[in-house]
Amino acid sequence: MIRIYFLVFCLMAVFSFSCSTNRFVEPLDKGELEIGGNGGGPLLNFGGSSIPLPLSSVYAGYGYSDDLTLYGGLHITSLAFKTLQLEAGARKKLVVGHSIYPSVSGALAVNGIVSLRDGATRVFPEIALNPYWRYGRWKTYTGLQAWFDFYKFSTQNYGYGGFFVPAISVGQTVDLADWEIGIEYKRLAFNVPSENSVVDYIVPSGIGAHGIYLNASRSFGYKAKTKIDE
Amino acid sequence: MPLDLLGTKQKRKSMNKLLLGILLLVSICMTSCLDLAPNLFNPTQIDEYLYDEYADSEDQLPAEYDLLAGELTEFTVESELDGFTNTIYGAYLGDINTISEDTVILYCHGNSGTMDWYFQRTKLLYNTKAKSHYGVLLFDYQGYGRSEGSPSEAALVADANAMVNWLANQGLTGDRLYVYGFSLGSIPAIELNVNPKNLTPARLLLEAPIGSIDAMAEDGSGLSIPASFFADLGTNNIELIKSVEQPLYWIHGIADDFLAMNTHGQPIFDNHSGVFKFSEKVPDGNHGDTPFILGLEPYLESLETFLLRKI
């Protein structure tokens, strides 16, 4: 019965684990600026209840052109625990959808993490591919995302660790004037066993984790309004 | 970002407010000194020890393991750390008057529960080889049970050393001191063997030990993130065990879903290069139930195989 409750302790163990929503699935219009924040994370059992880890981040993006958005983010929860996590990336529209066929965008990003305790550093590249459908104020999207970890695990000699941590996602957003709010579900790390983890993830298969995230952002460009009106 | 792209004055004001809010949030976070290290520990406070009367124990032993009258002594010692002194509680199974002749197992318990929870386990050790054969000392770390103070990695070791001092004062010598560490208890148990302050233990026994905080982080994230990303914790038994020369006994449940055998116990066992080591991997054993899944008699036989081996 000695199930030791390290749960709060382990919150930070999932900091860098695909812990935010897909950024700017639909690229911004040229000159458009958007600032937002999101919260949520992998679902785990906490005192008998299912809760998402309360991870949070803020981010901003700028429409460099009509199909290319540059963005950056700062992870707030980790910062409160003396770990600086920054992300920077670019999102490009790859396919323009029509009818039932979705538009598709792709992103390349890098996540840099620095411990403010001892300066330990990790840099994880990230790629994402997101089909999405826009209908009026609503947008539905899916996604395939992957982090790459080229560092050696302390337990690498025991068959643990890998350089590829994938996630698939589905999300829904709605535009409210200059604001966009959304919810996203992620199936995290479906190639990584999590059954024997210190974190009590709620995942019946014992592989990876399920994640739930909420997102809100505000647009500060001219064209955000016209996009809604189309 | 050219301001003319931001639209009206009202929008600029709105953005400034939003940025101000974000900056405020970030500033608060930057000045925070939150640390998850205290959350490593899960202390339970109580007013009274119940031992065999403790109702929540899942592992009550048969009557043949019962202690005789006078074979259980509760006592306190003073544990010093960084200039502060705290009273911590211990329970000795055996005859205090014969410690100068007996072999004693110092039991460093896990993170959950108090001495009450581990009492049945120490009764098993007490009856290893023969009825009432070994003396066993069980104690509560700072913040656990009735012990004063707050737990920390350093406090675990200070408390264990305080207990070793107490045993030394009763006449124990290092060649008759064995240290058993379960889970969290592996931290002070290994430290006592590597950096003894008073007596140098003769043998080390580990049950489902913590490998390292790094290994815990990696297990939990699937990424190679170091422990310093989330806490001021330095436990690295996988490295520290390399300095242990004493014989090692290691038991771990293959189905341990908390401290996985492959990433915690196995590296510790492999890195031990002392004179002798013995492993017991228990199929279907989970974290905390391994001795009972293995079975009482097989567990005791396993311990005897190790403890009675001539080195």
C-alpha cells in the first residue's frame, strides 16, 4: 500500500513534456500580433481525483507574412520553481484548404530550458503538423507533434530514454471579437511507458499520458476582425 | 512591431494592459523561491504509537512473530542539524541491555506512514534466522510520527546518525551494525555506509531503493531532464553506491510501479562493487509489498542467505 504521494513533487517532472497547446495552428495575417496564455497538462490521479497538471505558459506571435508566423513563449509555472523555459518557433501555412479538405500548417520550434539553480540546460527541437478546418468563428484542428531529445538519460544503459517523444492532438477554438479561446486534447508520448512512473498518470494502457489544455489569446492586428467576418 | 499596425489607441491601451499583466505575472514568478523539495516528503504526525494495535497496517503477521513482554522499548534521542536540535522517536526490538553483544539492524523506513506502519516489517527482521535473533531499531525521521522538526535529505541522515550514536552508547560496535533502507530510507542507509560519523556499518540491505532524483524525473517525463529543473535535491544513490564496500542485499519488486526496478534498484545493484552482493527480484512485487508477495518464509530465508554468509 505504500503508494508514496510524490505527486506535487513530480509536477515539475513533466515541465518540458509537450506541456502547452499547439501554437498558431492557423498562421496570423501579415502584421497581426497575438498574445495569449494557456494552462493544463497531462491528466493524473491526485488524491483520487483526475486533474490536469496546472502547467501554464504565455506566448506571443507575429504575422511575418500572410502564411508565416513567428512566435515565442515563456512557461510560467516552471519559472515559479526556478526553471526558465522559453520556446521560439515559426509556423507556416503549407496547404490552403477548400470544401471539406483542411488547410495544413507546419511548425518548427526550439524549447530551451535552464535551471536557475545550477545552470543545467536542455534544448529540445520540436516539429508539428496541423490540419485545420475553419468555419466562421470556429476552428477545429488536429495535429501531430514531436519533441526530439538528443541528451543521454541517466538510466540510458537500462533501455530507457529515446530521442523522439510524439503527441497527437485535437482542438477546438472559437473567436469572440478580438479574443480566441480554445480547448485541446493531447495524447502524449504514446511511445513511452508511463506505468512504472512516479507520476500516477491516468492512462489505462500504461503508455504516455492524456493531456487537457485551455487556451486564450487576443489579437492586436487589423486583420483579425476581417478573418472572423469572412 | 510598428505601432501603426496595432490599430486604434484603444487597442494599444488594451495590449499595454495585457502586457503589463503578463509582466507582473512573470515578475512574481521570477521573485518566487518555490521549491518542490519539501514535497518529496510525505510525513504523518501522530500523538501516540500503537505498534501491533495499529489498525491500518495491511500486513499483520501471524502470532508466532509476536514480541514477548519487554522486547519493545520506545525512546527518544536528540538529532542535531545546522545548529538546531529536534527530539526524534525510536523503538528498539530486543533487549537493550544486551546491545553490547547483539547484532542490530537499523531500519530506515520509507516515505509513507510512521513507525506504526513499519512495525510488522521490523518484527520480521527481528525473527530472521531464529526467534528474537537480531536486535532491530526502528525510528521516525524529523516530522514523522511524534518526532519534531521537518524532513529533508540532510535531516534523514542526521536522524539516522543520531540513532547510530544511541546504539554506540549502548555498546554496539560497527561490525555488528547492519543498515536496512526501504525506498526513501535508502538515502540515509547508503549515506551511513559511505560516510559514517560514528560506527561503520558492516552490511547494507536495500528494499526498493531510490536510484536518483534524476531517474525519477526521467521516469515521469520521458525526457532527459535533470532534477535541478524542479527541486533542490541531490540524492543520487546510483552514484553513491559506488563507494559502498560493505556487502549489499537488494530486494525489488519487478512490478514496482513507483520506483521502477530497472531505473532505480538495478543500477544501484550493478554499480555496487563491494566484496559481496545478493539480489532478490520478486515477480509481481510492487512498491511496498515485495516481502509479502515473496512470502514470509522465502523472504526470511533470502535475508538469512545474505546475513549468514561469511565475508
